Amino acid sequence: MTLDDYNLSEWPFRTTADENFAFIWAGRPKTKQQLDRLLLKMPLIPKSSLHILWANFGMGKTHTLYHLKYRCQQTKGQIIPIYAVMPKRSTGFIELYREIVQAFLGDAELRDYLGRQLVDLGQNSKGASVAMHPMFSKSPGVVKALLAIRNGDIEETTAAQQWLTAQPGLPAWAMNSIGVNYRIKTPEDAINALSSLINLVVSGGTRQKQLLLMIDEFQRIGELRPIIASQVNSSLHTVFNAHPTKLQMILTFSVGKKENVDYLLSAELKSRAEPQSINLDVLSREEAVGFLADLFGQFRIRKDDPRPLYPFSQAAVNAILRTIGQKKSLTPRRINSYASHVLSEHMVIANDSVNEISEAEVISLLSSAELGELDNDSQ
């Protein structure tokens, strides 16, 4: 048996966020409405905004950010998305800065866009050096590094990327090769360099542009020493304040309660956050069925299939959700995990049958006492 036999173009279940599946949105209509509204507001309202997204593990938080990034990429340059992850270990803002800049440089299209932005600035500067433009006054090396990357020389590109991402140990000759005479080594250096990059992204053009900076797993700030956590919060606050327009920032937290977000976020950042946060809660039984139906619908080869849950019967889905709900909460990750287990086992023993998976088969396949014993709601 193959997936084609079940009217599926791909395996529909993912238990970890997969950026190749970023175009998929299943279930959660309320959250989708929030994202739709956010994407509509960004190009219309120039003021910068800070948004909070919080959810417990397995709720689809990272996938939500991937989906937002995908949606932004469809706006033809109106909203430019950057996705970065808060480092697991940190000695200061430099590590988070490094993650953000690596996200800038890791996207070939974005690198090309930054280069084109510099060319446009140069053409409008009437012979003056682009590095002397006011938007780069506190970090002119950003321009020189980006120009070195655009020139395409391998050694210069490597040196420029190492310099921009504040990698330690860059030799003086490498810095000289790209024309910079200082290093990015303090929080202030990193703030200035990041602000210069943001300025470059949103500058020029006939249409208003916005940068969407998404920082995932920001709850990790709670694992840092208080003085380091304060530095990271303060640095982000300074970056945000430096861009009163055209910067959208989303911080995500893997926490079970909103009170934990309030504890982890500095007062300065909280005071700038939008009044309505985005929360991904556990699914009700009805929402879980809708989630699976939407998921299967995204991968249908023949879109006119009248069976929204095929290859599962409605009774089979009910049995899966009942099994999960007896001991655990209904999360997208958990539903994917159990449904994947059932479908994969069914395909092994199906004997060329394309009949719907029955309730009895689900009960049999999920009868193991050890099933899911390592999975719990505290993770």
C-alpha cells in the first residue's frame, strides 16, 4: 500500500515543526483569524508593535511562526520575516544577536535583497559613501561587510559573515580585507549593528515595508543569571525603541500559564506589548476532529473526496481522541503522534485493503500499556 491508495500526496503527520510544511494551517480558526488580522494591519499601520505568543509544549507554537514566515514571504516584500531562536545558553545579548544575524545571512534571497538595498542607497547618495549614511552612523562596518558579501569573493564573504555575526577570533588581516577596524563585542555594538540592518531592510521604495522579527523559545531567558537576563531584555527594549515605526517583534514562550510570561518579561518590554497576546490552548474534542480533517484536506490528491477523515473512520478518530483524553490533553503534537502510529501500523498489516480504519483496529493498536508513557503534559 502507498499513500496514493489513501488519497494522500504526502505523510500528513509531523511531531516536530517542519518548515517545509509551513504552508499548512489546520484547525484553530480563532488563531488563524488573529494571524490574518495581524498580517493585514502590518502594511497599513506604520507604528512598531511587540506581540506575545505563548503556549505549552506541543501546541504548535513554532509551526505558527513558520506559517507566519511563509505568509509574509507571499507579500512581495511588504513584510520581511526573520525567524530566530533564543540560545539555550547565553552570556549576554551577543548570542541572541548572533542568532538573529545568522537568520538574515542564511536566507539567500534576503542577502540579495540587502545588497540591492545598498545599491539603491548608493545611487541616491550623490557620490557620498553609503557607509556615511545617517542610518549606519553607529555601525558603518555593516555596510562594508554586506558589500563584501555582495562582491562574492569567498575569503572576503567568509570574513564579512564572521564579522557581522560577532564570531570571536577573526584575525586583523581578515578584518582589513573587508575594510572594518572594530569588532562587534559588546551589547551596544550588537544593538547598533542590528539597528543598522533593520534600517536597511525597511528603507526606501514606494511602498511601506515592515520587518517581522520572530524570536522563538524566549522563555529560556528564565534560565539565565539575572544580570544576563536583564541585559538581554534591556537590549531588545533598546532595539525596539530605536525603531518606532516599521518593526514588528514577536516573542514566544513555551509556558503553561500567562503569569509565567509576565514573570520572564521585563517591565519595559511588557509596557510595549500589544494588549492582546496570542495563546495556543489545548484542543477540545470538536477542535481536534477539525484539526485532523483540515490536515488531511491539505494533502488530498483528489480534492472532491467526500470522506474528510479518510483513511480513518469517524469512529476511529473518536477512539484515538478518547484514548489520548483518558490520561492526557489533546495537543496537535500528540494527535499527530497517535494518528501516525495507527496509520503506519495499519499500512503494514492492511493486505491491500483501502477500507477506512475501524474503531476496533484503533483500540487494538493503542491497547499497549506502555504507549505514550514517556509523553506527559509537563514537558
